[in-house]
Amino acid sequence: MSQSPVTSVPPQQVALSRFVEFSRAEWSRLRAATPLPLSEPQLRALVSINEPMSLDEVADIYLPLSRLLNLYVAATRNLHAATATFLGTDTPRVPFVIGIAGSVAVGKSTASRLLQALLSRWPSHPKVDLVTTDGFLLPQRELTARGLTDRKGFPESYRVRDIVQFMADVKSGLSEVSAPVYSHLAYDIVPGEAKVVRQPDILIVEGLNVLQTGSGRTGRPMPMFVSDFFDFSIYVDANENDIEQWYVERFLRLRETVFQNPSSYFHRYAELTPEQAAETGRTLWRTINLVNLHENILPTRERAHLVLQKGRDHAVRTVRLRKV
């Protein structure tokens, strides 16, 4: 009796089959009756520099997402309560942790702040905190001493043990956990300042490489990573040519604003002509940020629970949700 030949399936096809893809219109309908709690002025305060965002975008994309996350939070609480009932203990107060990853300039910060604002308006979880992994970067002087100045944002530029310890403390339900604060103006850690997290209902963790994992050495246990503590993860995605354009546009805008401040680390770029600034931005993108995207960030995309695929105009075109 002959056997059918075994057909190999490319890894990418296997990965893609793990997701259900929604068009913008299909995803928008999943909003159901979720009300829009933000006004135009409130929205503008949440949006990053040089990033268009409309109330329609919030209604079509982020309201359905906030509804989905609200359901996940409720289900996780029920699971914790069931475990506590089984053990005969009190239900632990453990934050629901959401990780948001993606390239530089793709819109992670705006997405994180939007979700924080929307989720905090649900009746069941008014306390939503947001922490970025920038605070866990090595201080600038240490990056310089290690020859990592041009590798800032790469995995080796972070204090990984400190990030993991922070996440472990949060998930353990400690009453108070502190994270370092990063200044984009000074381009460095702010000495003596901390973001204090006090048992929030939800914690959003935003960063370039938060979905990264690694392989353990032979005979040694697998190391822990930030992603091990996530209950849900989001990857903000876009065509890399579009991200490059957004990065350059942002660099030009910063040259006209933040870089004019003598305290800015990048004040030296303030006097560049628009043409020089655009070329500098492209060089920084292609030699640093694009390399990091290819080597470390993009490979983690398929690990996300949900992928937001943006078009050239920054609007989300499709949403991919991992199958449960």
C-alpha cells in the first residue's frame, strides 16, 4: 500500500495560519455598543509628534481592541478566582499585563497611551498604568564605555535583569514597584526619578524588544524574559519604507522643536538645513534602527496575540488576532 508523500509547509505559512485576519470594516463592527469616551482635545493630548490620529481611527480600531482586552481581563480574573477557590485562599490582586512592541517611529507610544485612556474608562478597571522599557536602558555613560552608543535600543543596551525583576515584582502583587525614568530630551536615564506602580488593574509595558525571547545554553535552565509576564501582547506593524518616511518626518519636526532646546542631546542637529536633516535622519534610520528592526524586532511579530497593520497614512488597515 503506497503512502502519500509528505509535503513540507514553509514556516511562514504555519505562522500565518495561527491568526485570523480582519479588514478594517470587519474589525470596526466588533466594537459593538462600546461608547467613545474621548473628545478631540483629549485625543490630541495622547498623540505623538507628527502622527495623525482621528476619532474615527479610535472608534474603528482601538474601541474594539479595548472591548477585547476588557473581556480578557475579566476572564483572567475569573481564572485567578477559580484557582483561589481551589486552594482555599483569597483571590490575589495581580495586574493584567499588556505588552506593546514594534519599530521606532511606528506609533507604539500613541497606541499605548490610547489604550491606557480607553481601558481606564471601563468601570471594572479604573487604574491602568503605563511603563516604557526606555527606563531600563543602560545610562549613556555606560553605553559609551561599552562601545554601544550606536546600539542603543538593541537588546544588549538594556538592563534585562532589572526589567525581569520589575515584572516579577509586579506579577507577584507587591504593593509598590518602581521603574527608572528616561528623558528623551537628555537622551538618558533621569537620576533619582522613578515611575511608581501600585497594584494597578492593568499594566501596559511598551518597548522595542519586549516580545523577544532567547535560547538557553545546553544544560542550563531557560532564562526569563519580559514577554513571559504578558497576559496579552500587541505588535504595531507597517511597511518598513513607510516607517522610514515617518522617522525622517519626525526627525525634521524635532529639529524645529525639541532640538532647539540647548538642553537637548540632539541640539547639534538644530542648525542643519532641511536637506541635511533629512539625510541625517535617513542615515540614522538605515544604519541603526532598520538593522535593529530586521535583527531583533520584526522576528518577534508572530509571537504577538494581535498585530495592527498600518498603512502609509498611519491608519490601521488590517488586524490579525491569534487563534485561541
